[in-house]
Amino acid sequence: MSQDLWNYIFIGLSFALYIGIAIRSRAGSTREYYTAGGGVSPFANGMATAADWMSAATFISMAGGIAASGYDGSRFLMGWTGGFVLLTVLMVPYLRKFSKATVPDFIGDRYYSKAARLVAVICAIFVCMTYIMGQMRGVGVVFAQLFNIEISTGVIIGGSIVFFYAGLGGMKGITYTQVAQYCVMVFAYTIPAIFISMLLTGNVIPQLGLIGDYTAGEQAVPFLQKINNINTELGFAEYTSGKMNKLNMFLITAVLMCGTAGLPHVIVRFFTVKNVKAVRTSACWTLFFIAIIYLTAPAVGAFSRVNLIGNLNGIAQIDAPQWFLDFSETGQITWEDHNDDGVIQLYGPEHKAAASNELTYGKDMMVMANPSMAGLPRWVIALLMTGCVAAALSTAAGLLLVLSTAISHDLMKKIIKPDLSDKQEVRSARAASFVALTVGIYFGINPPGNFIAQTVAFAFGLAAASFFPTLLMGIFSKRINREGAIAGMSMGIGFTAAYIIYFRFLFTAPEGKSVEDFYLFGIVPEAIGFVGMLLNFLVAGVVSHLTPEPPQEVQDMVENIRHPQGAGTAADH
């Protein structure tokens, strides 16, 4: 069978599965729409949370970023996994005891203020919309490559599918769809990695292959030495060396960690289990399921770089493999013959050749092209593409649910129209999903970042600067009041968003200067959320101590939240 036919079969079967689950899991009440009825098992919720968490940025771009930057790509691994530990330890057991359907719901009640709830809704919209851009872009990139269509068309197709099963089933439909999507993702990610590891290193376990010997050459050498030698020969820095500014490396990692702990679409997943004990069990399962893919990503990134260079560098263009032509047609990889010799040349900045680098490629294509570069069977390639689609769709659905509930529940029901009926609230949520997804599709077609992971990094910066400090102080400090929370959130997200928008969209460097010369202390926009987070803490603390203490009943509530043990019965009220 042709590759296109394999693609249609795998993608078609997966879509049929997702839509079938959505129809069977149609939400009939707000409790089912927002929290899946609160009765999801820890095992299933762990799998669904892992799928929700492992977005297109994880599945497609993380290994691509590692392939391009080597050691520096570890900021994604350290930041995202470390952040999930923060989330598990510092956030979800306490928030689950409070038993609210959304993050703005907790903020509105904890800070006894409709204004605080409104600011939280605005922050949720900013964070989730930025994140959805990356997911929609990921869907578009995969569909464009699968069916040789424009990325914009792929974004629209993917967005329509997400709206169908997220808007129809709510959290109930999303949860069980994400269980299926995780199963697709884990097989799609690990099976090609196992095949490629065996081909390059003779080791069936990719992680051991990465630290083992490269056996595909004339003589066996340590794999990391092999990739370092390839890099230095072509004028790149050693793969295992750090090249990024240490300050930005630290700040980006910290932003990803704190942003993870403040992401509303991940937090709300733990409201779907029965009690606090189930939350902790679910979190353990989630970490296990995430680890399977995250521990494989460094090997996938390194293997793809070796395969790319080995397949293309120094080869005549007329002898280029078919996958090179396929990815060239969709603009994922480009070649310009600067010296008119008909040979593809990939050079780094330190190479001494007279001709400049002729080959450019998108980081987002490395994972998708890896099985083709390794010459794997067509069904493996189709399986990987199906996993790429599942990763983008799963997170986009979770984000869409958070957006719709923030608007329908926290804005409409709690602020604008308190007498909204249960059915009207669900209808409002579905209408909000449509509007939010339309905006997400537009920015998915016209993203603000160079690749998916960069766009998503902006969302983490916004979450770190807005929700993380507010939730943390709301749980562990009885003194933080509504004035402090409102001022802190507004300062954090306002500063972070302004910095990103200014340097990414508005600022033009004078002639002879680069944009980097004008960054605050050299901090890149992806890392500025850390400064926004510190400003949030500072402003909230100062304002709270200059204004009256929270009411005694709120302080008692905070004291109760801080003791999650034995809270199963309280959570069921």
C-alpha cells in the first residue's frame, strides 16, 4: 500500500474512535461538562492528564528543539517535568479539597471578589488562547505534511474536529477521548524510537542507545561522541555543550516549571476524581505515563539529527531521498544551491567553507521526518503521524474546555447572569468554545512564534506570571487579600504580555543593532514570565499589607484547605 493510503487508514480510524467516544460520552449537565461527574478512576485520569499535558509542543517540537540545540533543549525536559512535580505537591491536593470546577472559581471565592474572578477569567483567556495557537499550528503542520495541503487548511480541519468532540462531550467526552489519544501517542512515539535505536545503536531501548555505541558505521564509537564529531566537523558547537546564555537557560526552565503549576487546563483535570486521595494516586499515574515519552525524547532528538545529516549532507540534489522532496513541497525543509554545484550542504557558523549554509529546516519537522529518514515501514510512519495529530488535538480540547467554562461559568453564571439555568450554561459554554476556537484557528494560521514550542513557551510565561503566585499565596497565606490578588495578577500578566508583544510584534531594532541588544538584562521574551511572577508576588504582598485583612471566614477556609489529608469526605460535599 502507498504511504497516503496508510495515512488515511490510521488517521481515519483514530478520528472515528475519538468521535465515537464523544457521542457516547455526551455531557448532559454542567457537572458532567465541567468535571466529568467527578467519578473518573485515578488510572484513567492519569492517562487522560498525560495526554492533556503532552501537547504538540511536547510530541512534535520538544525532540526537534533538542535535535537543533542539543544540551540547551534540556530546558524543556527539566522545566515541564519539574513543573508537574510542583503542581502535584503544591497545588492540586489543596485545590481539589476546595472542590471548585475552575481555577477562576477558586480565585473568586478565595479572594471573596467578583473583580478577582473577572481578572482570573481574563488571565485564563490570555493563557489558553496563546497555548491553543501552538496546538492549532501543530495540527496544521501535521495535516499539511500528511495530505499535501496548506497549513491553514490543516488548521481549519483540526479545529473543526476538536470543536465537535470537545463541545459535544465537555470534560466527560474529553476525558475518555484523551485516554484513547494517550494510547495512540505512546505507541506512535516509542515504536519508531525503538526501530531507529536498533538501526543506529543495536539497542532495543532508545535511552540506552543514546548513551551506548553508534554501530551503524564502520566501527563502533560512543553515540554521543559520534554526534559531537558530526557537529564540529560541520561547524556547529558540540551537541553536548551548552550554548544558551546561562541566565536565560535558568529563567526559561523556571518559567516552564512555574507555568506548568499554574496551567488551568491541567489543574482542572484533577477535579474529575472522587477525592484528595484519588488526586494523589492519579498524579502518580500521570507522572509515570509522562515519563515514558519524556525519557524517550532526548534519544529521538539525537537520532533525528544524525539521520538528517547522514541522509542529506554532501548528497547531490538529484539523489535526494523522497522524504526530502515531500517535506520540501510543504516548506518544512528548503535548499538553496549557493555555489551552483548541485550538492546539498549543511554548515554551521564556525565552518570555514566559502559557501554559506544551503539547508534550512523547521524544528517541528524533525520528529515527523525521523521514521522516513531511517527508512522505516510505511505503517510506522503513518502511526507516528497519527500520534502527532492526537497530541495536538488532546491539549487543544482541554484548553478549549477551560476557555468555555471560564466564560460560561465564571463570567456568565457568576458575574453577569446568576439566574442562568443548567442547560443555558452548557449552551453558553459550547458557544464560547466556537468563538474561542475561531480565534485560535486564526492565530494558528498566523502564529507569533517561529515554531510550536516557542509559541507555547509564551503561554507558560503568562501562566507563571498570573496564576502560579495567586494560587500559591491563596493556599498558603491567610494574609493575602482581594486587593493584593487583583493587583498582583494584573501586574504580572500585564508586564509579561506587554514585554512579549512589544519585542515580538512592535519593536524594530535600529540599523546595525539587533533586538537582543534591547532586552531587559538580556532576558528573552520566552523567559520574561519569571520577572512577571516576581512582580506578582511583590505587588500582591505589598498591597495586601497596606489594606485590610481578609474576613475571618476566608482565613478559616484557607486554614482548612491547607490540610488535605482525610479530606475525601469534605471534597464530596
